[in-house]
Amino acid sequence: MLKLAVLFLVIALIAALFGFGGLAGTATNIAQILFFVFLVIFLGSLVLGLVRR
């Protein structure tokens, strides 16, 4: 999932470079959402891993 967030971030940067404002904004929003979802899943698995020990 982190790879998808990075992919959308790269797409947003390339689109911003070429001046596609709407596409860059959309890709940036998707990258942010995927990053935060990944972060929540990572923290959840970290906590559950520590609880099981």
C-alpha cells in the first residue's frame, strides 16, 4: 500500500510539473489517503504484535 501512495505522489509531482492542476490535486489527495491508511495499519500491527508477546 505504501508503494501505491508513493506512485500517486510521483504522478502528482509529474502532473504538477506539466501544469495539469486537477490531475495533480487528485493524485495528491489519493497519495495522502493511502499514506494515512498505511500508517494506521502499520501502527495497528505494531501494537498487536507487542500485545501478543
